[in-house]
Amino acid sequence: MSLRPTLDFLLYQWLDAESLNRRERFADHSRETFDAVFDTCERIAREKYAPFNRTVDTQEPRFDGEKVILPQVTHDAQKAYAASGMLSAAQDYDVGGMQLPYTVEAAANAFFAMASVSIGSGMLTTGNANLLMVHGTDAQKDVFAKNEFSGRFSGTMCLSEPQAGSSLSDVVTRAVPDGEGFEADPLGPRYRLKGNKMWISAGEHELTENIIHLVLAKIPGPDGKLIPGTRGISLFIVPKWLVNVESPPPGPLPGGEGEKGSVKVTLGPRNDVALAGLNHKLGWRGTINTLLNFGEGKYPVNGEAGAIGYLVGKPHEGLRCMFHMMNEARIGVGTAATMLGMAGYYASLDYAKNRPQGRPVGPGGKDAAQPQIRIIEHADVKRMLLAQKAYCEGALALELYCARLVDEHHTGEPQAADDARLLLEVLTPIAKSWPSEWCLEANSLAIQVHGGYGYTRDFPVEQYWRDNRLNMIHEGTHGIQAMDLLGRKVLMEGGRGLQLLGERINATVEKAMRVPELASYAQALGTALQQVESATRAAWASGKAGEALANAVPYMQGFGHTVLAWVWLDVALAALAADSAKSLAATVGRLAATRYFYHYELPKIEAWLRVAETRDLTCADMPEEAF
């Protein structure tokens, strides 16, 4: 099966992505240019990624004592991705971008995530450069971000430490001014960093000329002590190789017809960043994951230990800057989870259509003399396939909706842009967490459809499950997303984000109530929204955070299922608007997935929300010794 028809429907029939071209920023584009981007990305994913997904799973990165060795296919895929222009797809023309809507960029990257999430594309590099375009100086943009967009450099994010995983307030990496003239460096105030970072994806490799690490560290106070908590954290650019910068002459270049010169960047000496080890993972085995030592003295700079880093933004505002990249990465993780689920769904659907097994049950039982039927004819196999379809296509719709909010935030009218910003705040924990839980379940069902074969390496579905199991963990675990949702996002700005979401859900309910086929679902969705709102109020009724957040994960599950029920109902409305006669198999499929979600999934929210609403402390009060 091809992903393209589903993407086309969601983008053009549901989200009306073509209407973005009426905005000044996207005026040069049309559906034809969007489709040309999809054609290119689909082709690269098919030729350079999909055939080698198993290769990179079995030929893991290895360190030879000098450098990290990766299969040649990874080099070829990354080179093809950079050449496509996708690293800077949404950026301005003057930095080499295509000024594509982020909605289109996100949809195009889905092809790569489904073909081989382990080879990867450019999520961290693009996110790193995007952060610098917002918070960096002009020099930092010219020297680092633009070279990342071109594919010459790549980027990472360095947050966690051996003793501080998700608890960033406990990071102890130190950054001290590098000499008396540290503020005079044209690339920004220059510091020396010392500390250890782990779980750094793409932290060491030979895929690009340079690796640009964005590192969270603390600047000691006047007493030499680190400021406790997150308020002491600053953000630094720490390149693997230091750079030499040659500025262009002022004014137009001779014979350049007014064109300005560009900054020339060459590589200097090695910075004091050393690989401490590679992590050997359950999945995503083709992606390098590293432990890095900063400033241990293996590569002294000017005879002195300490990695050179350039301050991004203001001191002690590092976490605020880093959230720009973290939130972008969370949507990227949600998309990766979605497409792994989709890959498993397509594989199990193909298997079910071709695997003969068993016979139909008639009035007298099974007739062994009858020929076997394909397993897709069994009701329980249809149940598992329909669940996968509901999870994965629904999750894809959610991710694209969030991408559309990004475009609205950046290019919409002021009020619409602010509404989009706040809606995105509320939906980001769901966009990351929901696919990572339920598209993982889809992968499990894909294995089940394959039976015993699914548990072997003869079929790809076991790898999809292993790869997807990471997504409930990285970029903020399930529990962290849940506490962010219930502890912060639904409360921020007086609860206006939750109110905005409720207004959009109710608008869909009102439309669906006028469609007899969907009216019962509209009523169920309206009830579910009331349950979410009631649970939100009740969870905080005592004013005690410990009680409110004790069941944050069940709350998030109920909240997420309500959001997905809304997405499916809205998609169903669009499907009927385009094909009221239900003459297309795709329309029948979307309506069946909607029906499945309302009959099998939405009823689950009552149990999840009840424990949050009653502030049930069964788990929180469990004494340690009783385990």
C-alpha cells in the first residue's frame, strides 16, 4: 500500500493546505509544487531508505578507536536527504530555504520516517538550526545554522547527564568564561565547558564535516557554586571542530550584480569533546546514540582542557531557548511513532490478504473439506487491522493538524495566530504521547496478525515494534508529558487553551449532529469533552499538586482519546463532504475507522478519567516495602 492517498486526503480534503498559498509567505507555491516535493521525498525514501532498514538494524554503529563507523547506505541516504533541500524546506529563500509551509514539510518527512526511522532524516539538525535562527546572533546564524541547513554540518541537543536524565534542574555541567576577553568573540561570549552528557543521538559520526552540539550547562555564581534548579541553566553552541570565519568584503561583490558575499567558514582544531561510549539499544539501532565528555582534556584547546562553547541568548535562559527545539522534537517523535505504526499496519494488511489459514464457521461448524480462507476474512483479524488503521491514520491526522497550527501561528492574523500558539501548547503533549502509546500497540497487533512469523526476523514487524518502543521514553517520558499536560498546559493563561480546544471540538459536534450517520458520535464526543473538563476541575479541587498529578497518565490517556475521537469525527465529516455516496473504498474505510474508535476506544475514557477526578491515591500511597 502507498501512504500517498492518505496524505493527499488529509492535506487537501481535510486541512485545505492549498489555502495556505494565499498567504504572502507561500504565494510562490501551489499544489503542483507541494506534490513535486512529495514525489521527490517519496522516491528518495523508496530508493535510499526502505531497502536498507534491516541493514542498519543489523550493522550497528561501531567505534574503531578513532571514529564511528556506519554502513555506506547511511551515508548515501543522508546525502540524498540533504540534496533534496528538506533540511531548510520551511526557511526563508535568503538562507537557502524553499519557504514551504511546515504542514508540507511535516507531511514530506513522513515518507522517511516510515521507510526507515533508524536511518533518520534531519529532525535534530533542522531543530538545532531553527533554534539558532530564533535565539542566535547573526554570526551564529551565518556560521552554524546556515551550514546545518545546507547539510554541511549536522546538529544535536545535549540535555541529559548520567545523574540527571529528565530532571534537568540537576545538571552539573559547568561553563566558565574563557579568559578576560571572553565576551569579545564574534561568535558570542566564549566559555569553557566541563561535564558529561548522555543519550546524545548523532553525537559522533563522519556523515558531515562538523557536528554542532547545543549544550545545557550552568554558569557558576560569584561564589563559584552552581545556581540550583533550572533557573541556573544556560545554552551553548559547542562545535566538534572549532571554526575559522572569514567575513565577506562590504558591499556588492565585483561583477556580482549587487549580490552580497557570504561568510566563509573553514574548520579549525578539534574541540575538547570526546566520545565516551556508544549506547546499544533495543531499536533505532542504525541511529548513533552516544555518551560525550566535554572538557576532559583529550583534545585540549590552546593547551587547556575545556570544550569551547558560545553562549546562545542570555545567561540563565537556556532552558527557555531549548524548549524551542524540544517542542519541535516532540512533534517529530510523535510523527516517527505514527509512521512506524503505519509501516506495521501496511505490512500486516498485506500479510493478511495473502496468508491462507482456517475455514469459515458454518451452522454445523467448520468443514475441513472446504478450502482455506485468507486470514483477513476472520473477524478477529479484521478487528486488529481496523484498530491499527484507527490508531495510525488518526495519529497522522493529529500530527498534520499540529503542523497546520504551526503555520497558523507564524502566518495567520494576530488573533488566529495567538489561538494557534495556545492550542499547540495544549496539544503538544498529546501529539508526542498518544502515537507513542497507541501506534506501539498497533505494532504489537501487527505482530499478532503475523502469528508466530511476526515474532521472527523473517518479517519486518518485530523491528517496527522494537524501534517504536523508544518513543514513549525519549523527548520526555509518558509521565513527564502527562504532568506537563495536567500540571501546566490545561491551566496556563487561565485555562484558555483548554477552552479553545473545547470550542473547536464543539464546532465539530455541531456539524456532525446535522449528519444522521454521525449524530450519535457527535453526542458521545460532547459527553467525553464534558468528562475531560469535569476531571480537570476535580483533579485540582483540593489545590494539592500531589493529589492532582497522582493520576496524570490516566488523565492524559482519557484526554488523548477524546482528542483522537474529535479528529476522527472531523475527518469523517470531510470524507462524506467529498464522497457523500460513499462510492470510494477509502471513504468506507474512514467511516469504519471512525465507528471503531467510537465503539471500541472512546468508552475507555470513563475509567481513566474517574481515577483522576476522584484523586485516587491507590498508587501514590503504596508503601515501598509493600512492593
